[in-house]
Amino acid sequence: MVVPPSSARTRPEVTQLVYCSASATFGDLTEHEAGRSAGIDSRGHRSALEALSSRTRWALVALAVIASVATAAGLYEVLVGFPRRVDGRWVRRATTWYGYDLALPIPYMRGEMWWYYTAPDGRRVPHGPRVYRHRNGRFAWLTEYRDGRVVGTATHWNDRGVKTNEEFYYVGRQVGWAIYVDGRLHYWNEQILDEGRPVASKKFEAGRWRLAFNCGETVSRAIDEQTGELSVLNGGPRACS
């Protein structure tokens, strides 16, 4: 049988159409897979960004909380003061404020601060440092208390910050004092103690240090006339003998 010319031309066209159709189908599949992969990548990227944003938000919240707590603690310490431990006792702070002289006084600076514990009868017992300030903020007076008694040195300054005088205490008892003129030592008189008992007096006047033992006491120390430093002597004589 002789194939007509028209039929002979039809087969290559069919073959070409099938080939083109297959190529188109393969292309469509490739584009579909690429689009699917792109969608998955996009969703993964969004998820990662959301997780990062969530962590950032929590970090910012935590920082805000920490900052708020630190600010509140700082304000509480300034206005009230946290309890502290001094020589085996828990003490609290009492504060007196300077205020502007208005119809409604506005506190602007701490004038006096001292630390205390409460006795069984409800009394406030000074225990720790006690400080007064002038209205310009400079120290006026500073000393230490232990169980309600002044110990060590109490120092005074004028409103220019220049030291004016000192007082020396032993378990609440004053054992000496010093006077300063223009911030320089002018006069000093202090009892020297042995186990709480006065045995000598240490003085500075007219630019010179002197040490005098009480009669009957062993001369157990010497003094440097220029610096006032004491040194120990062994086997010294008794004073006034």
C-alpha cells in the first residue's frame, strides 16, 4: 500500500508535538519543584526571623526588668538604705534631710545619717558611723559608735571643708581633743591608756610634742618631738621617782 504524501507529513508532526509536549511537561515540573523549594526556603527564613525576633524581645524585656530593679534598688539605698552588718550586729540607717524652705519642704540632700539597731525596749541604739553635713554638702562632723557609745576619733570641719577640731574617745569616754587653725594642728592633748587606764598624757603645743607619764607609772614609751610618733621602751623607770 502506498502511503499518501499527506500521511507521510503527519507522523513527523505528531512526533514533534509529543516531543514538545514532553519537554513542556518536564519544564513545568522543574518550575514547580523550584517554586516549592523556594516556598520552603521562604517559610524557613520567616521562621528563623520569628525565632530571632522572639529571642530579641525576651532579651529586651529581661534588660528592662534588670534596669528597673537596679534603679529601684538605687533609689531605696539613697532614700532609706539597706540593712548592713557592723561588728556582728545588723543595723539600719536613719536619715535627716535638708529641704528647700518652701510651703511644702522638698528634701534635696541628706543632712545627717547614722546607723542603729533596736534594743528590746524599743530604743534606737547608735552602732556604726554617724555623719553630719553642712547645707553645701561638705562634711561637718564624722564619728563612730559602738553599742551607743562613741569610739575612736570624732572630726569636725567648717563649711569650707577645713578641719577645725578633733575629739578622742575610748568606749564612750572622751580621752582627749585637738584644735586646728586654718587646717593645721595648733594644740593636742590626749590621754595614753594601758588596758583602758590612763598612764600618760600626750601633748602638742608651741610646735613641739611632749609626753608626760603620771607619777608612779612606768615610763614605757618615748615620743618623737617633731612627728609625735610613740615608740615602746623596755624596762623604763617609774615617773616622779
